[in-house]
Amino acid sequence: MDSLTFYPRESTSGPRSRELETRTSSARRPNAASFYAVLVVAGIGLGLVLGLPLVDGTWSEVHLQGGLAMFLGSTSGLAGTYAALLMVVMASRAPALERTLGQDGVLLWHRRLAPWTIGLIAAHAVLLTVAYAQSAKQGVWAEVGVLLRTFPNMVTATVALGIMVLIGLASIRAVRTRMPRERWWLLHLLMYAALILAFAHEVVLGPSFVRHPVVRIAWTVAWLLAAALMLTYRVGVPVYRTRRHRLRVVDVVAEGRDVVSVILEGRELDRLAIAGGQFCEWRFLTPRMWWQAHPFTVSGLPQPPYLRLTVKGVGDFTRELANIPVGTRVALEGPYGAFTVHAQRRRNAVLIAGGVGVTAVRSLLEDLPLKSRPIVVLRAASEDELFLADEVEELVRHRKGVTHRLVGNRDEVPMASIARLIPDLAKRDVFISGSSHFVRAGAAMAREAGVPAHAVHQEVYAL
């Protein structure tokens, strides 16, 4: 096709087509009761795991030479691998889990568990080495050689630990922000290889498993279930949706400096369960790009047979999208995210977008009722960075709302100036999308204005 204007004027100024009315979304407000139920189940599991060294004989030997280090090492190893199990379950992005915690909650808990997982497993290795060295009455370094030569699966376990530590170091914010996303993503995938390498070591040498076959079976089943969740929701469902919708690129439109909209065409998009503000992991099936998936928010909800992504070029992959060939097949995983109208707690809302964060606000607006009177604030350093601003203003106008354009650097337009534009800010839900710094500052501004934490919703555009 020669050109395509995606802006759905008809659908915003009047009733949507019958096809659009059948589109449903999987996004729901996180359920507080379900959250506490999950927390209780996870806590019970942790209690059972920590109780194993008390009944497997390890505790009874604590008075022996090296016994205390052995007990602490066994306990930290079990706790660390249990935390790793929880991380794998969260990484599966199972819909039930997202409905319980919200996508942001899943990512938050995944990140919080990561340092504990690596730290506890590293402590396990150090403490057990010390325990065996004390028992053998020799130096720690000499004992390392003995363990590697004589214990089964110890070499693979050591390699697994090395991979985990490397990933932990790469995930430190100061390191991660200086690393290309593609490289960090590939390195992150090695965690699954590390867990597979470490599994045989656990069940073959762990006292809690060697002496208790029922526990070993239960542990194995738990990991198999976690693997099944991963394969189902990170492989099976994406493959099914990709084959069902058969998306391909039909146009690439320049929106501004380093920003393009990629128009996709597909089948049965009225049945793609996506809400405004959500994102998918997109994989463009070209020889150079097929191996990596990137998260992009949909900047225009499906208008069958089309949908649209708007992307800012900040790396090799995103810059290459400006030249993506028409006809390129596209695989998708998702949709994900809780930055939707389903999270709204109050009647009226304020939507604040910084830079390319406007993509989430643009699509979220489509899901707001026509007389919802939203207030939208578009923040950018310069006029040419107000992407999709005309579309946003048109959508807001149809909903009897108000749009504010704020242009200038942080000193010229401080975050506090937004609060002065909205007298009833404390009575509204606040949706903020943009860079991590922008979102943090916006959330702090909202709280200072009296908006409770549960009414502040965030979407961060960052690695």
C-alpha cells in the first residue's frame, strides 16, 4: 500500500464498528485477596523448604566439626533454589499471576528476588566448601579441588554458579544501563541454562533429597510444573497467536526525529485481547532481527485488519525498524501490562506522558468513555518531540477533556507545574508513562498533591 493514516477518527467520534465491539481484553485490576493468597502459599512453601534441614539429619550434626557451616549452607541453598523456582514461575507471565499481581507487580517481585537468589546460592557454595574443609581439616582452596574432582555434577554446578554471578553483576543498574539491551537479554537467558545445570547437583547431592525420595519427587514435580508454565505461556501461546493473526508490516511512517510508526496488518485482530496501554513483545522475522524480541506499546488499538506500534530509535534494533521491509512477518508475545483503564479506581483520570511515553496514553485514551473528561499532559523537551500530539488532542476532545502541552527542559517546566494545572488532581487517578526518571518524579508529584498510592499507575520506558 502507498500510505496509510491509522488514526481511527470514526471510532472515536461515534460508536465503534461491530468488529471492534467484539474485542475483549485480558487486562484486569490486580486482585488484593488473590495477592494475599499467593503470598500465603509462597510463604508456606518457603517454610517447608527451610524446615527440610531440620528433619533430614543436617541439624542433628551441627555440633560436629563443620556442622554449623553445613547446616547454614544447606539452608541457604534450599532457600536460594526455592527463590529461583518462584522467579521462573513469575517469568512465565501466566495470565492468572498477572491478574493477581499486575504485570508491574510480577516484574517488581522478580527483580526483588533476583539478588536473594544469587546471593543465597553463592553463600551455599561458600559455606559448604568451608564445612567440608573444616571436616577434612584442610584449607578451603585445597578442598575446592577435592570437591570438583570427587563429587558428581560438581563441575556443572560450579559453571552454573559462575553464570548466575555473571548475570547478577550485569544486572546492577550502573552496568545494565551501559549494555545494549540485546546483549543483556541474551546473557539473561543463560539463567535458564544455569538452573538446568544446577538441578542434577541438587537432587543427587542435597541431603534433603538423598535421604528423602518423596521430597526429591515433589521437588522435581515442582520444577517440571514451572517449566511447563514457561513453555506454555512463553512459547506455546505466542506461537499460537502468531499463527492465528499472521501479522506483517504494511507501512512505516516517520512521526518525528528518530520516531516511526510501524503499521501491521493481520487476521482476526478483533479477537486480539489487548487493552489500551498494554504492550507486547514483538519479533520481526528478518535474517538480522528474528532472534530478539522487544517490548513495544501499541499506539493505536486494532482497527481490523490493522494495528500500530510507535517506536523511538534508541538502539540498533529500534533504529533498524525505520527501514524494515514491507511484508516482513511479525511474531508477538502478549499482551502484557496493567497500565489500563481496568486499574482505574476513581471516576476521572489524569494521563501524563513524557516523550515516547505518549504511545501508552494514546491507546489508553481509546478505552476511556466518551464523556470521561480526562486531563492529558504531554511533556517534551521540544515541539518536534510531541509525538502523536494531534491524535491525542482529538481523542481527548471527543471525551470532553483537556490537553496541556508542556515544552521545555526540566528547569523550564518543573514537574510541580503539572500539579498547578490540575486543581482537582488529588481526586483523580493518575497515569504516568515515560522514562524512569520522569515516572518517578511524576509519581512523587502526585503523592505530594494528595493522590493515594493505589490511584497512581506507572508505565516505565526503560531496559
